Amino acid sequence: MKMLYSFRRLSILLFLSLFTIFFTCSKSEDLTEPVIENPDPEEPEEPEEPEQPVIVVDPDNLVSINTGAVVGQLYNFWSTRPMINQTRFSSSGFRTNIENIKPYVKSYNLVRVLGGRTDNKNDFYKGVDGSGNIITDFSDLLNDMRNFMLTGFKPRIVLDNVPWEMNAVKEVNTYGNTNPPDDYDIWRQYINAFMQTLVNEFGMNEVKTWRFRVATEPNYSPQHWNGTKDEFFKHYDITVDEVLKVIPDAIIGPGNNLTEGVATFTTEIIDHCANGTNYATGEVGTKMDFFCISYYEKIDENTVKFPETVDAYRAKLNSYPQFSNIPFDIQEFGILRDENRVRGLSLTDATELGASWYARIADLAYENRITEIYDWGQEIESSNLPQGRRNVTEMFLKMEGGSRLETIDNLSGHAGVIPVIKGDIIYLMVYNHNTSRTSTSNRTLYPQLDGGQISGGTSWKMKEWTIDKNHGIMMHELYKDLRAAGIVENTNGRIYGNRPSDRFGDGWDNVLNSNLTKYTQLAKLPLTITDSIVKKIDGKLTLQVDLEPHSVKLIELIPQ
């Protein structure tokens, strides 16, 4: 029994020893096996976008814009320029120089082409022969017009100023011979010969696309018309009748009405063309394919008189169905005087004041359906440097052809927004104009867009271009340099016009040319915000636009 017990004990001890050895070996293998960890890769943290600041809107400066409500097109109103001497186009140097303005100009309105000028140019009428037939020599006209056509611009012809030889008594007024002709049979022959000469040279299909205007400011007597109102109506009717004999579907209308207090008549010419007795035909009414006025601002008057100037003419045109939709143009235009009542040769203001004024006028022009505004020029004298006003035109070129949108606001003064959709891009021209150059009235406007194009997106890339005293204007630097150079300054001369010679004496152009690189850079339309991201909040896109007293900004919004 004892032996059996010993055997069992030995067996248990042997089993325990083997188990211990096996377990120890197993643990040893576990411990020596390499441990490889494969942690999940961490996602890189995206940088947090800066929060769009909350805009606290001033309701008095809020401009609500429904991007689904189109009110019209942003059409080109700025591309015709008057020219009082078509002989300039016969200079190859002049033709080369104006190549620079082709982005901004499509047509030239050629004034006083028929003669009767104080400089004796355009002397085409040579009297009559023994049979009473007129004698003409249009060779100079054809030379000038051929050279004009080389430019690619479209000519428009003003049939004004009777040749000196058509009046027995030669009376010289401000703009030459402004008397009616002594004999309308002679005048008829002359108009017919003039028109036929153009058709023979350039073809009926071409010439019938030109515009013909009868007279310039015929209600400004005696400077432009030394006759009565009824005498002008007669002159208009007879001239139109003779033009239509050569070109039955010619585009023709009366001269631009002066809109100053000295005007001898206003809307009566519209009444005459609508229902008056035609002096040439005896029938009712006269052909009028367009109507036009002059509009000049005066800084010293501290106003923008556009609405009251055009209202009566727009209402009168609208009162006649045949005239309610014809082109209504401003065919002379500018800022005639500075704040000191000085005129000079400049016809505009070349600084930020002129730029903000131009934006304001454009807004009013679209509102009143003004078709075109003829422009004497948007460059600085003796250069191709842009005035501030041409930088506004540069903005319009980006917007041209787009759809103007409805705005609702309660703005006071001369500030506003012209909104446009062009494709999927939204443009906002935002402006602040004050009538005094010394104004310190900064302003903040709040364009708020919703509906239509806004409803489909959440964020937009924004760019901004700016014109104000420190952006896109070179005149202040030019004046500083002229004074530093000791150029004689006429303190009674016009200040900040587009012609520095109105203010400074000989040598001013040397300073301009020696610093041209600097002025060219300063005059460029600058990009002041690049690719900022703005987002819709509560279904609306709200912007805060801070404006200097004379300022224009163009904002471009591209959906992301």
C-alpha cells in the first residue's frame, strides 16, 4: 500500500513538472514575439475659416436687391464723342493717337460740317451760276471723310451753320454764321448736293446708317440760332424734307436743346414734330427719329439738377405714342464750371468728384431712359491718361450687356447702387457723391441681395475696384509736382479740370511727361479687394461698403 502511494505521488510530481515546463516555454514565446502596433491614421485638422463678421445694418442706408427682378439692360450710353473739326482725321498722327480710346468710343458726332465757321473751314459752297444753280467743291470734305472712315468709327453728321455766302449780310456770332439762309431754294440745293456726295462716295447702305442732326442748340439765340422759334421749325422741316429726298429712310432729328435759363424754347419742338403743320410739306408733323438736349453741371451751384432738367422732356416725349420710345440723348455733357464759377476750356472735373458725379448721372440716366450721353473726352490734356471718370467707364465695360436689377431703398442725397447680373456673375456699382469738393460726408451703404441667383448658392468670391481721392486718380499728384517745380499757377484759373493748362502756365506738360510713369500707375483703376469669400446668412447676402465723400466702387461676386 505504501509503495502504491509513493508511485502516485511521483506521477503527480512528474505531471506538474512537465506542465510547468510547457507553460514556461509558451509564455517565453509570447514574450519574445515582436509587438507591431497599427494605429488608425489621424485625420488632419482643417484650418477653421474665420467667422464672417455680423453686419449691423443701418436701415437708412440699406439697399435691397432682388436678383430675380430685372428692370432693363446695362446698355452702352457712353461711346459717342462730339468733334467740332472733322479735318483732324486727315492727320495720320491724330488717327494713330485715338487708337488708344477705341475701347471707349464707337462714334464721332461731327459738328459744323456745312461751313459758316469762324475758322473758315468747310468752305464747300461757292455761290451760284447764271442759271441759279449752286456751285460746290466737296473735294476737301471727301478727303476728310475718307480719312475718318479709316478709323473704323461710325460718323454722325450735324447739319448746322449756313455757309457765309448764303447771307447778304454777314453777321458773326459766337459760333459763326447762325442766321437762316436768305433763300431756302439755295439751301435745299446745298443740302441735296451734300447728301448726294456722301451717298455717291460711301454708298446708300452705309450712309443711311449714319445719324443726321439739324443744328446745335437751336434755342440758344443768337449764339447758335439767330432766328425765332418758328423760323427754326421752318428750317428743320425744310432740311429734313431735302435729306429724305436723297435718303428716304435717313435717321434724322433736331438739334440738342439748351437746358439753361436763357433757352428761347423748350419742349415746343416736340409738339411741332408731333402735330404741327410741316413748313415743307403742309402735312401734320415732321420726322423725328431721336430727340436730344445738352446737360452741363456747375460745381458752384452745389446740386445735381438732372431730374428737373430731363423730366419735362421725358414727359412730353411720352405723351406722343410715336415719340415715347425714340432715343432720348444728351448730346452735349459735362461739368461747365468749378466751385469758383470759373469755366476755362475744360468741360469736366478730372478728379474723384467728377468720377462720383458720373456714377450718379449714369444711375439717373438709366432711370430716365436716356439712350446716349455724348462725351467730349475722358482723358487728361496732352496725354492718354484717364480721368477718374474714365475709370468709371472702365467699370461699366465690365458690366456692359448685363441685366440691371431692381433696387429698393430709402437713401437720401446722391448715393446709390447699380446692380447687374451678367451670366452667373453679379456686379454692384456702389457710389457716394457730394456736390461740394470739400465735403467730409463719408458714407456706408449696405447692399442686401436675395432671391433669384442668391437662392441657389451659399458663398461667393468677391473682388472690389475703387475710385476715390487715393485710388485711380492722378490729378492731386500732378498739382503737387507742378507747384514743387515752380510752374506758374493762375489762382483765378479753373481748378482740377481735365486741362491743366486752365490752371498752370508754360512748362506744365514737361512736368507731366517727365513723371508719366508715376501718373500712369496712379491713374489705373486699382483692385482693392481680391478673392475674399462672403457667405449668405438667413437667406440673404449682405455687404458693408464704406465710401469716401467722392467714391465709386465696383464689386464683383462669383458663385463658389
